[in-house]
Amino acid sequence: MPLRDFHTHNFLCHHAAGRVVDYARAAQAAGLASIGISDHNPMPGSFDDWRMGIGDLPEYFAMVEEAREAVAPLPVLIALECDYLESGEAWIADLAGRADWDYLIGSVHYIAPGWDVDNPKYLSRFEPGKVEEVWDLYWAAVRRAVSSGQFDILGHADLAKKFGHRPDGDLRRYYEPVVELLAKQDMAYELNTAGLRKPAGEMYPALGFLELACAAGVPVVLGSDAHAPGEVGADFAAAAEMLRRVGYRETATFSRRIRGSEPL
Ligand code: ZN
Ligand code: FE
Ligand code: FE
Ligand code: ZN
């Protein structure tokens, strides 16, 4: 039952610690079958302060090479966690052609221009009575991200719960349309353990999403979203157990943007 971590960062994004090789060594020590390097994608111009710049790509590639040499034969996959922006599709297409990526994660952080929903700076916008509005904005962006067809894996599907805000009622009203779109696009998503380390107190996405996605045959991978080498593979035994409990018997693999699968 090989476990693979598809979601890790490094110092290039200015809010993660360590070089790629440190994450790769951590994966090796944890007994993972591979590690995916998926730092926050460059954006045109000076967009925000939590990602690598376009000029950092050569160093990113060099660090991945360094890691491959250090941990061979452990596979070190090269990827990006791409921010989905409604106006950003041409830029993502440009980035997609700049390397032989093993996969691209599509994530929604920005739910409106200048408003990254996971940024504690804007926590006050989750006023009582406004949570549903924030969630509506967030999930509308997720639906567009999936429909864009530009990504292999949907990142942390219900990130809007990061600080513990959830609207009332059955949240499957948000999950169902996204699961349908994932199935239609033949696209995977990740079970991301970082939510356990946040006020949300549970993985992304919630159990209800996993159940719907499994029933719809949507492929899944595991991601730690490590921002420090010590977080690589965090809570993966629990994550794999949760996938098995909802009925998953395999997980997806990726190489050069071709998806495969292996038994869980
Ligand atoms: Zn990050
Ligand atoms: Fe993210
Ligand atoms: Fe991430
Ligand atoms: Zn992330």
C-alpha cells in the first residue's frame, strides 16, 4: 500500500521553510513511495507576496534535480499548485508549457480580486451572516477552476472552512456540483491533511465530499500541503484509512500529466 505525497512547498514561496531536498529526504524517511513538489505558481507582475516569481523557475527546477540525486531511486515529481483566477487562463496555459510537469494542481485561494479566502488578514470578512456569501463566492470559483480543464488535481476542495466557518445546513449543496464537474472533466482531487493543522480541524475536503466523489468514481490522491519538511506525509495513515472507509480501493498516480492508478 504505497502512499505518495502530491502537495508540498519550499522556501521559494516565502512562507515555507526548507529546500526541495529537505522535503524529499523527509518523504524518504517517512517511507513514502514518491514525493510531489507543488509550490505556488508564479503570476505575472507583482501579484502577491506568497509565491515564487517567474524568474525563480530555473532555481525550482535545479532544486528538484538536486533532490532527485539525493534520494534516488525515490521519484521526485515536479508540479505546481496553480491559483485559479477567472482572467488567468492564458497565463496557466503559458506556465503549462514551461516544463514537463507531472501534474498541475488547481486551487482556489482568491474568491475576489485581492481577497485570498485563506489569508488571516481578511478574517473579519467572515462576519456572522456572511459565511454563506463567502462560501458561495468560493465554490463558484471552484466550479470555474474545474470547468477550465487546465488542471489535473483539484487542491483542498473546501478551503473556505479553514478558519472554522461553515454555513448552516447540508453542505452537500456545495459539494455535489463540483463532484459532478470533476467526473465530467475526468479530473482528480486531493485529500489534503493540512486542514487538521488549522482551526477547521479536519482534512480538506470533508467526509461528505469524499463519499459523493467516491460514489461518482472521481480519482483521489493524498497531499500534506507541507510548508515545512516535518509536515511531509502528515496524518497519511488516517487519510488512507478515511479513503478506505468511504469505499476507495485505489489512488491516482501522475507522470507527465498522464494519470494512472494503484491499489490503496
Ligand atoms: Zn502556501
Ligand atoms: Fe493552497
Ligand atoms: Fe499548497
Ligand atoms: Zn495549498
